[in-house]
Amino acid sequence: MMKSGDHMINVLNMSELTKSLAEHGVLRDESGYGVIATFQGAEHEYHTLRNHVGLIDLSASGLYLISGGDFVEFVSSLLTKDIEFLDIEKTVTSLMLDEDGQIIDMVSVYRLEQAILIETSAARRDQVGAWLAERKSDGVEIENWNASRTMIGFEGPYAWKLAQTIVPFDISSVPYQAFVEIELEDEQIVFIRSGFTGEYGYKIIVPHHQAMSTWSQLKEWEEEEGELEIKVEPVGLEALEIAMLEVRQPRAQVEGNGLTVYEAAVQWFVSYHKEEYVGYNALQQQLQQENKQHLVGFTAVNTLTLEIGNAVMLSSNKVGHIVQIVYSPTLEKKLGLALLDDACAVSGIELEGINEAGESVVLHTVSSPYVLPKSWSIKMI
Amino acid sequence: MNTYEAGFAQAAERMALTSKIKEIIVQRLDMDIDPAFITDDQPIFGRGLGLDSIDALELLVAIEDEFGVTIFDDNMAVFGSVNKVADYIVSNTKAAS
């Protein structure tokens, strides 16, 4: 990760929107795609997400439109979630597995009338694109929407107020995990109610040429709520990742980074009765194995360093290791995920992390959501 | 710091509680899945288990029946996950004893 400069901007694959934002932030390389890691600092942006409205450049996320006579069967054969009866204008999150049952990505699936749109993570965008192309049958067409469209997100306890300025109907009529096609400045756009942080979350997909003006328009919005002046500020990936972990929203770069579905504890993205998809047999074998491990959240108040890979001990016996660690500004503690032996992979116990220097750090396993989103206590009016 | 045996015993007790909660969810809501397929930290509502506010009321009654612990219907944060339900039962059982 480095401060954005001409070198990074020239090397990384970026949308015009990201290029225009890059000079104001720090870029991160996500498998060759440039994403803004921070604008004003992760902690400041985190507070924007949890208290105001965070504006998120999602243009690096992959968008593949699948159409043709067999589009439902084709997409269904690649997903762990059952989508055969997914209603039009509804979205669902699913795992996409390879034949060995390894997670390729966690994707959002949008059911349009005559097509399905697949949204990937930035880091796995090319991998998913290659997988779709490899498995494609004659009755299916794949269109890369990234060639013509940009996705922008906004989340926060007051994001619904900003969303209301875009849609020509009552915003509360759009249920969670639903989307609509609407007109914005005479262009057809996709408006989605879905997010990452547990706060009210929305995404819009606009034509490339509209992206920068829409970004500016959203950023300029402000409103007073009692004594609070609601702000809209750009938020980078670092703050987003903290807020995602706080509500245990999985990310392919963590839960899909060499972990099995069971280890990552993401079975809830698998339809229990579905059997016909790539990776099904391998997944069943994984689930039947004994002596397994899985991820559990933990907090640590100690100021000593803890890093990914550090051992986790129970009374001098190694029972796992750390796979993610961040600082949670709300908890004012370190918050992380540890891959632990099943026999002690529960919330509510005390363990010990051993850092590189051999120092011991007390860890407490905790229950998700680790932070209650403010949106849970705010009703749309 | 826990001794090895005490730590595992504490973990086993917790697992028994979360397993019982999962069984109650599956039985009371007539769900056609193996309770063990539910993870401790997945959301119970929305895209997690897909339950709604009517299911929540059924669960309030079930938890009171099984554990003697009352969850008030303005405290839906308890249903953030199976683990959160377990935390609530543990803290309210202790408070009552």
C-alpha cells in the first residue's frame, strides 16, 4: 500500500472514478485493481460510516451480466445458494466454489427479468470472470458490465435519507436485499438496498460517464438531524473492513483465503438442500471430516502487538492462530478472528495470543455482532 | 488464565448451550435443516437464517419456556446471533440465581 502517485495510477487497473479520487487517498493493490484504502484516515472514515454516511467507490468490484436461454441453470450450477426461485428485483449472497470445494469468491447475485447480474469482490474479479468463461455453455452469454458501468455505495445510519434523494418513491418501500431499475438524470441506473456494515446500505450502478457527477452530487448532500449535522464523506476500504468485521460480514480475502467453508463458518451462504453445484461433493467431504477448526471472534485490550499468524494458546497448548486483526474504535480494543480447534472454538472463554516477541496477550472470544450498528435503533421515517 | 481442562470444560458447556438453542430454533420454527448446520455467529434474521418478526415472537416464547429467561420484544439485538442469545441466557440466568 502506498500514497497514490503516477506510478501506482499507471500500473493498477482503475475506473475513471478511482483515478479521479486517487490523488486524495492512499491506494491499495487488490489483485491488480486499484482501490482507495483511506482518504482521511481509517478511524475518521469509520466514524463517518457508523454515525453519518460513508460514500464508497465500488468500481473495482466485478460486474458480470449473465443472459441467454440457460442463464438461470448456468448461474445456479456455480452457486451454493439456491437461486431457482429468487424473485425478480431480489438479491442474495452466495459462495462460488471450485471443484475442490475451495471458495473462489462470495458474490452478490441480482435477479433481473431476463438475466442475472453477479457482483464479485475486487480481488477475485478476474478469477470469477475466468471461471464463468471456463464453465460457460452455448446457451449463455456473459457481458462484462465493468466496461460500461460504475458501482458506488453509501452506508450509514442516515444513508436512507440520502437514498431518498435518488428514488422517486418512498425509500422505505425498498426492502433489504432488493433492487430496482430507475432513471437518474435521464439515464437508466440500478438502485440496490444492500450493504456490508449492518448500517443502512445502498449501491447504485451508473454508466461510466455519469459516475463522477453522481459521486459529487452524493458527496454534497447534507442535512440536519436534531443537533447532528449529517455529513457524507468518502470512505476507503480500511474503514469498511473494520466495520464489516464488527458485524462478522465475511470477505473473500479473509474467509476465502485458503479456509474451507466450515473453517470460515460461512455455511449460511449454502442452501442446505441444494446438491447440484460445482464443489458440492468436496464440500460434503469437508463437513464430514473430524478434528476440525473454525473461526471465532476475539478482543484484546493489551497494547502489545498481535499479528496475523500469531499462535493462540489455551494453558500453554496451541489451539489455533490469528487470521485477522484490526482496531475497533467503538470497542476501543483490538478485534480479530482466530482459527481455533473445534473443542475450544466458542464465545466466552479466555485464551492467550503469543506475538513474534514471545509475549503473551490475553484474548477473550466474543459473540457476533461485536458492535451493534446504530441503524438498528433508527427507523426510516 | 484457564487451565487446559477447565478451558475445555467451559467450552463444552458453552457448546451444549448453543446446540440446544439451535435445536429449539429448528424445532419451534419447523425448519427442515440439521441444527448443526447453523453457525454460532450467523445473523438469525434477514439473510442469516431468514427469520422474520413473527418468528422472533415464537422464539421469545420458546426461550422463556426452555430456559426461564424473558426476552422483551424491544430487545431484538439479542437475536443478533445464536451466540448473542446464549450470552443473554447466561447473563440473565446468573442474575436470577
